[in-house]
Amino acid sequence: MLVAVADRLKLFVVPGSHACATVERALELKSLAYERVDLLPVVHVLHQQLRFGKRTVPGLLLEDGSKVVGSRAILRVLDGLEPEPPLLPADPVLRAKVEAAEAWGDEVLQPLGRRIIWAAFARDPAALPSYAAEAKLPLPLSLAARSAPVVIRLEQALNGSNDETVRADLAALPAHLDRVDGWIADGVIGGEQLNVADLQIGAGLRLLTTIGDVVPLVDARSAGELARRVFPRYPGSIPAGALPAEWIPGAEVGLA
């Protein structure tokens, strides 16, 4: 049951965003009531800049009018609003490791996911509306879908999603997954009680599992199990074949 203490929280999101999914999962874990406001990709840049002073999502508007932008900052605010369950370990050594993993998930994994998915959308724009299937957009989904090619080009430019960077991202993905598997093995993430790094990394990985060409790489790992446990449901799907086969590690020997 959602608690009433934060019944006027307002969360501004872009449908399908892994950073936004991170915050929504934390709100769910803490049973905090909130209103979700769905923004259109690209349009969100102007909205967020005007309302929050930064172009990115998620943005959280608190009952007292305070504004917070970014998943890491918002998670700290939520821990203050509702301490249970805590999203940061009490042990200082483990907490430092968790926060380092969280920072990596935010600064490395999440941008990588954005670059890869916008490159996939560029080759399969019809898949874009599936990520907003359950959203309440300010215009009909069919109308929003017509602008997909323009939105995709602009988002690629905003996120540096070009062939060269995406090929490099995909080549580096196995090493990134090794890192995540190592954190799971060491108990930094993947425990019974979820922490900020579970949410941050889990969302980044879960987004990747919606890309048909990439999902075999993730699901073959402990990292994939973590992503699906933390985020059992995630909107959207891009069928396999959107990205060139030669870009996918292992594809040349039938491993992807």
C-alpha cells in the first residue's frame, strides 16, 4: 500500500528511460505514492531545462516545491523521505563499494545503453513506440510515431550515437558484463536487499535486454539474471537484426 507522506511527489520521465526506471523502482520499493508525468523524447530537453535547470530526466518535484534532477540525487532524497528499506548499506566499507558501482552504472553503463538503443532505433524506427505503449503522452501514440525518424536523429546527436561509438560500445560490452558479474560474486550487488547500485546497474542492463541483438550477451550472465530480478517488467522491444551482425561480439562464430 502506498504511503501518504509523499502523495504529492511528481516524477517527470521519458518512457523507456533506464534512469527513470531506476527511480520508479525505488519509489515502488519504498511504497511512496507519486504522480508520473510522461515527456516526449527530445521535447523533454526543453521542458527539463525550463523546469529544473538541466536537460535530463528524471526530475522529481517535491511537495514543498523542491526540485531534484538525476537518478543518483533522487535516490538519496527518497532515502530521506522514507528510510525503509534503506538503499545504502550501513557498513561504510560496503557502502563505498556500492556507491562506486552505482557511479559506474550511471556514468558508464547508462550512456552506453542510450547510444546502442538509439543506433538500433535508427535502423528500426517502428520499434520506438513500443517503449511508450503504457505511457500517458501529451499526444496520441500514433501521432508521436510519425515523428520517430526526426526524434531518433536528434537523440543520436544528443547522445553521440554514431556507428563508430556504438561499435566500440558493443565490443566493450563483454568486459563491462565481467565487471558486473564480479560485483555480484563479491556481494556488492545482487543481494536479497536491493541497493542503489542494483537499481542503477539493473536498469541499464534491463534496457539492453530489450534489444534483440544484444539480449543473448546479457542473458548469458549473472548480470542478466540480476537485471530481470530487479526489473521483472520493462517496456519495449527491438527485434534482432536491427544492428549489423558484425557489430555483435561473438556473432561471427555463432555465439550471439
